[in-house]
Amino acid sequence: MPQVKVIVTLKPSLLDAQGRVVKDALNNMGYADVQQVRIGKYMEVEVSGESGDLDAEIKAMCEKLLSNPVIEDYRYEVVL
Amino acid sequence: MPQVKVIVTLKPSLLDAQGRVVKDALNNMGYADVQQVRIGKYMEVEVSGESGDLDAEIKAMCEKLLSNPVIEDYRYEVVL
């Protein structure tokens, strides 16, 4: 059964407030060489692969539900 | 500057309630062939690489802050 690994990240031009907080926390814990942290989402989607065009289906799912295309980018990898 | 890509996932034996909700939503949107969704976190950490042992540093950061080792697994990849 194909498994699709989807990574959704905030667009690079946008400030990642959550990542900033994690970076500050790591610096305060003594990891002074951490320069930047950006946080995204990771999803593993198992599909039965019965639909014809898996690529088109995944793209539609990412654009309609899994990511917000206004502020986020997505990329995915299909593991057969 | 080395970039570390960290993926944190819920341990496979644990029920992923958030993933379950996303799976149901996708099914309701007409993507009937989606069998399972599991949701994790994705982090990009930029380090200046001045500390000696980058691997040990990343493992410590993952275990102390970036993941909850009781319920989550982590893996990472260093991009030089």
C-alpha cells in the first residue's frame, strides 16, 4: 500500500514565531550555536492506491486540507 | 552552516487522534482511498557547527526539548 510522506513548511518569507521560541529555548539551555529554527508539519498518509492518478490526488489533498497554500509550502514523497 | 532536519513522530503503538480526524476529513471530502493518516512534527534547525560533536548535540536537543521520548520517536538528517 503506497505511503505518502508530506512535509508542510511556512513560506520562507514569513516569520516563524513558534520556531523563534524554540530557538530561544535551545539557546537558553546552553545550545548557543543554534542560529535558527523553523517548524513545520509532517504527515504520513496511507492510500490504497485505487484511484488512478496518485500525484494529482495528493496535490489536491495538500492544497485543500493538509496545507494553507497562502502561507505554507508543501512537498511530498511517495513510498511504494 | 549545517542544517538539521528533524522529524518527530508519535510511537506507532499509540493512537493518533489528530491523524484520525484528518483521515476522516479526507474520506468525507471524497478521498475514499485514504486508509490512515499519522501526524508528526518537522523542524529545520540551523547550527553554526562550532560545537565539536554535532550528532551528540542534536540527540540531546531532541531528547530534552524537541520530542517527548516517552511517547514520540525522532529521526534527523544533517545537511552540510
